[in-house]
Amino acid sequence: MLIVMNHNATSDEIDAVKAQIVECGFEARPIPGEQRVAIGIVGNDGPVDAAPFQDLPGVAQVIHVASPYKQVSREWHPQDTIIRLPNGSRIGGGHVTIMAGPCAVESREQLLETAERVAKAGATVLRGGAFKPRSSPYSFQGLVEEGLKILAEAREKYGLAIITEAIDHESLELVEAYADIIQLGARNMQNFALLKRAGRSNKPVMLKRGPSATIKEWLLAAEYILAEGNSQVMLCERGIRSYDDATRNTMDITAIPLVKRLSHLPVVADPSHGTGRRPLIAPMSRAALAAGADGLIIEVHRNPDKAKSDGGQTLFPEQFEELMTGARLIAEAVGARLQSFQEA
């Protein structure tokens, strides 16, 4: 439920509504707006009786929120959420941010060289896995904290914000200390304990869609993070499983405009995992931006054929530079602004 206050409601009237919500056994979440304040009610599993609130001084309207994902929904928060990063990049609200880098941090030389190339091409966020959850226990698992230190060095050297994945509580604490964005991967989309822990962080979170997750399940997973108090959440469409093995996943472009209608959170597209095939990454990047994506996260490696993970879905730096040319054109065509260091 949302309680919308009059535009001239006093602070005492707002406090009285919050107190009444607590009196009823719920939690009050004020949502300041440009002209008036709304107060959301959380902590309820079912419908809330409007009677205790609708006649309170200063109350303009009581709105029942139909979506099970309350704080994620546009009913709760009609305006687009815009996430601001320390290097000036903005994600959401018509600002398109490109994130690029290798699947895994393999060495200092490898990462710094790739970081320099993607920064020059126009990316403002560097991706790179320090913790690598792999299907096989014998595959490369990442450099762990040493990888995070290399990422932090790249940030200092090239001005890129850092996004990297946390896979459990212990790794999340390390990622929180080094990175600018915490990534929660597809395998952890319904790791509810980890979602709650990310919700108590003060860092932005990227939540990837699970390989078999419905839109509703994905948005409810995001609700776990917001319910803990962290509103800096972006969603990432990275493809879902289907019966067809021609691509790694089926890139669900439809999910981008649909989720943006349902939710105020930014939506980022991952065509690298979405397709798993290098020749398809650029066209699917253009399709995602045309559908309204607020950003792209692309795998780039100085020599993908020798990458320790996901080489087949990773671009050469020259291919990424070419992709960026098309991305700028598509962003302009749909009225969005591709972020750059000059604008940040």
C-alpha cells in the first residue's frame, strides 16, 4: 500500500502517518517526490486495511499496490531509478552505460591492457571476475582477492568504475571493499540469504536473471534486496535456457521493455552470456539498446582464444571498438545518451 500525502502536508502530519503504520505492525518507507511525499507500507503478506490511514490529516490518497514486488514496481516508484557511480557514470533514466572487460581477471598485465582498450573505446565501467563459479570444480576459479586488487589498480589508472561478482557472504564482503558495483550472478538469483546481505550493502547491486527464471521470480528476487534497504539495484537480462542449443542461451529482448514497464529499476543487457557466440554479440547489443536497455555488459579480452573462461563469447578489443560505434548510433536513435568520461 502507498499513502500519498498532500503537497502541503507538514512534517508532523507525515510523522503521524508513519507512527500509525508502525502501530498497525508494519514498516513505513517514505518516498520523497518532487511535489509531494508518499509513504509505502512494507512487512505485510496480504492486503492492508486502508481505514486507519485514509482520514489522517495531510493524507491525499491511499493506493493499494497490486504487484507482489512492491518496492520494485512502478506503482510504488513511478520515476526511473538512476544509479550514480563514483566516476560520474549514471545508469538509468535515459543514461546508457557500457561495461566491458574479461570474464575473469587472469593477470595484472592482461587486465590492465584490456582496461586501457575498453576505456579508450568508450566504456566507463570495467567488468572482470575475481571469483569464478564454474560448472566444473577443476576449471579456473579466479584470483580471488588478488584479482580485486588488480581491478582496483585499473580503476585508479583509467578512471573506470568496477563491477565484479560476489558468490557468497565472504566474497561479498571483499567485493564490497574493492568494487563499485556488486554483481550477483544467475546462479545466485534465488540465493535469498545472499540477496538479503546485498540489501544491507551501501554499494549498487546488479542482479542477473536466473537461467530458468520467470519475470515475476526475477523481480521478486530484486524485492529481497530493496526490502533490506538498498534501493541501488539494476537488473541484468542475460538469456534464459531453452530447448535449442544453437546458442548458449535465448536472449530475451522482450524482457527489457516489459520489465521497464513493470519496474523503475534500470535494465542492463548481457549479450555475451545471452548468446554465447562472438558473431552475435554486436547485433544483439544493438537490439537490446533499441529495446530500451540502460546499459550493456560485454566480455572483452586481449586474446579471447587464450582466455581461461568463456573465450567463445568474448570480443577482441577491435571488435568492441566497432560495437561501440553502432551502440552510439542506436542510443541516439532512441533518444538515450551513451555515457562518456567527458559527460561523467
